[in-house]
Amino acid sequence: MGRLDVRGISEDTLIEFKRHVQKKYGKIHTVLGLEVEKALKSYLTAIEFQERLASPESQCKSTHLEVK
């Protein structure tokens, strides 16, 4: 198992996240790390998606069609 010690998270965000975990599982111990991992994976997936959308290969070029 990996270990993650972070600084700079606002107290409000941490409280809100812990509240969410408590509500979902009815506990914090042992599941907080699982939820942090899910959140990190979700974030990375979103970033990868945004990067793919922003890449030149994925930019749609407009095509002008003449309809008669």
C-alpha cells in the first residue's frame, strides 16, 4: 500500500470530504484512503479526457457542404 501525506488542503474541503465518506460508509477508518484513491483516479481520468479534447488530432475541422 502506498502512503500519501499532503499539506495545503483547506480545512473546509477536508471536513466536507470526511463527511461524505462518513455518510457513504458509516465510518471513516479504513475507507477514507479508498475514497481518496477513487477521487484521484477520477481526477486523472478527467485530466486525460481534457487533454485528448485539446489535442490537435481531436479538433474537428469544419466542412462546408453545398446543398442543392
